[in-house]
Amino acid sequence: MAGIAEAHVIVSGRVQGVWFRGSTQRVAADAGVHGWVRNLPDRRVEAVLQGERTAVEGVIDFMRTGPPGSSVIDVVVSWRPAGERFHGFDIRY
């Protein structure tokens, strides 16, 4: 999809049970970024972000720190061609 950047993000550290998904959803929605975020069984958080590249980068910057109470150890970002087009930003379970 031309003009749409997509990033797959994996965040490690103390990122579950600290409102990380909800905070990411709020930041993404405020930035006009679409996609989803979810907890992984291994205690990491995974997200797919779509939107203007600078907006997506802004959400990733937030995810590098996270909300109060979180402690981010590592963030792995994989840029890829936009696939399925998302509308809104969801928390997946």
C-alpha cells in the first residue's frame, strides 16, 4: 500500500501488567496510527503499526520507554510492506 508504513514490533522487559497495551493504543490513536497490540505468552508485547512513517516512529519511540511502571529492555522493529489494512487500533487477546 503506497504511502503507508508498517512496522512489526516486539517489546521485551516488564511490559505486561503495567498498562502497556492500553497506553500504546492511546498513543497510536492520538497519532493516527492503525493496527493492534497484544501480550505474548513469553511476557513480551507484540504490535503491528500502520500509518505515516513519522507517526509510526513516534509510537515506536513511546514503546521504547512505555508507561510508568514498565521497564523496557529491548525493542525489535521490523519494517515491512503494508499488508492487510487496519482501521483503528485494537488490543488483541
